[in-house]
Amino acid sequence: MPADEAEARAVQDTLRTRVVLDEPGPRPGTGRVTGVDVAYDDERDVVVAAAVVLDAATLEVVAESTARGRVTFPYVPGLLAFREIPTVLAALEALPVDPGLVVCDGYGQAHPRRFGLASHLGVLTGLAVIGVAKNPFTFRYEQPGPRRGDSTPLMDGDEVVGRALRTQDATKPVFVSVGHRTGLDNACAHTLLLARDFRQPETTRRADALCRAALREAVA
């Protein structure tokens, strides 16, 4: 764990060189897909992470785990992974099955330093990881069409860093970016299959519910 912001940025610069962006990734609708999410109690400096493994074809839960830790790094935009990574890794390591593709409630390449949580987690674990976020961070995009599956590029200047993807008709888009060992087309295809009934992928919905419940239990 870095001691300060400068050291954290240096770690990002080093690990960013290990991100793999030239693999297509797992075929959508096959194997397993795992959602990870975290919940905080800032007053007690407690963070809880959850990992929920789904069958990619049926979206049925295969396995789940949680892990509890302490918040050991301050809140700094662009460096949030350092608050979450240790506990997320512990939750993934506690799973009794291989997680397959991992879906983060956050960013991968759609990050000012091109190294959000999804990329960070992918490099440390070697897993294929994507980020599906609720907002576009600091990047610009045109509104996608109104139908499920419509998308537009998420831009940083002239560089495409992800996509704004409509997962349900006439709802706000989500923001998909590559983390590690998968491509953007593949990441969007996975996201649509996982968001059958709701705006957010089922992986994120399940992991969010589990980590919130675990946090309530941890601080009770």
C-alpha cells in the first residue's frame, strides 16, 4: 500500500504498463461472470467487499464471498482503487470457484491515468476484468439512441476510453470500459447480457446488495 498520493501515482504508472488490451476476452454468455463491489463505514474506517459469481448463461448465483478490512488510504479522486483493492482481492481469494470474467462497479481505461479499478484488479490477478460505471467520470459523450444496445464513444479529447451504453430502453446509459484482457466490443456485449432487466448488470446488483448487508452486520 503506498504511503501517499505521489507514491500511489508512481505505482499506477508502473502497473499500467502491464495492462493487456489486445485479447478479445471470454465469449459473452459462457462460463462464469463475477461482480465485485465495496461498501464503507467511514466513521469506523471499515470497508467490506463482496464477490458474487454468476453462471453467465442463466445469471444464477454459483458462489459468493465477502471480506472485511480497514480503510488505509484517503479519498483521492483517481486513486480510489487503493482504498478498495486489498479487500476486493480478499473477497475474490475466498471464492471456492474460478471467477471467470470480473465486472467492477467502476472504471478501467476510462480513467485520467488509464488505470482505474478494473485495470488495477486485472493486472494484480491476471483475470479478464471490465468496468461498468454509473457516470462518465470527467469524460464527454453524446447521448446514445433511446433503445437498448444503442451506444456512443466515451471520449477524452480525441481518444476513445469507453462507451456510453443504453442497457434498457429510455433509461440513462452506463459507462463501459476495458480493464484487462478483454476488448470494448466484448465488454459491451457482456454488459448487455448481464443487464437483462435493469440498468445495472446483475453482477453489480448482486454484489452491491451483498456487501451492504455484510457491512451492516460488521458494524452492528
